[in-house]
Amino acid sequence: MPNVFRGKGNLGDTPILKHVPVNGADEVVAEMRVFFDDYAYDQVTDEYQQVGGFWMSVSLWGQRGEDAARVLRRGARVQVEGVLKQFMYSPEGAPDKVPGFQVTADDVALCLGRVAGVEYKPKREVAGSSSEVAADAA
């Protein structure tokens, strides 16, 4: 059973869109780094203070990845849901491999706290939709 991951954080940079060959086909993936922060209430200052957090690599495949790369920018607050995966890598200057983690996202959603506005695409017409049927009947 895979390790499910869900967290909120801020993008460290604008997602990078890449085309990757997978089983002979060209697949699209958006790669991003997200800082998942941790806050706690400080009774002395009567404020929330950042008490920790961690950076995680996140990949989002297919159309959702394309949409993320088009819409999201550095600093955006996002919620990430996906599968946590472990891999081994050699840090620069280290003699041994160490474990690293990354999230293969099912979804990356924009948190609305700092969004000033939203612009929608025109609605797609579907063949045989009620508007076409009504126009044909007239």
C-alpha cells in the first residue's frame, strides 16, 4: 500500500514543465519544490510562529501538470495530495547514498488566501448539447 501524502505549503519557484519519454510515448510532467511549513501558537506573543517545515520535490503529470505550470507561480500557497516515494541519492561531496523523498501528486490545488481574482475560460461546447439541439430545432 502506498504512503499517502497531503500537505499545504508554498512554491519555492514557478513549476518547470518537462517532456519525458515513458514507454515510447512523450509524457508531460510539472516539477516543483514546495516548502511545507509548520506553525504553532505562541501564548507569549499572542501570534502564530513558524516552528519548522521541510522542502519536498513534487511532480504532477499530464494535463494537470500543464495547468499547474501555466497557472502557478513562485510563492503560491498550494495543497498537495499524492503518493510519498523514497529514493536514494548521493549528496554533493558525500561518500554514501542517503534516502530522499518526493511526492508524485494526484492533485495540486491553489489555496485562495492570496488570490486577487480568477479568470475562467469560455465554456466548451459538447456535441449534441442542449444548446445545439435547441438551435437545430428552431
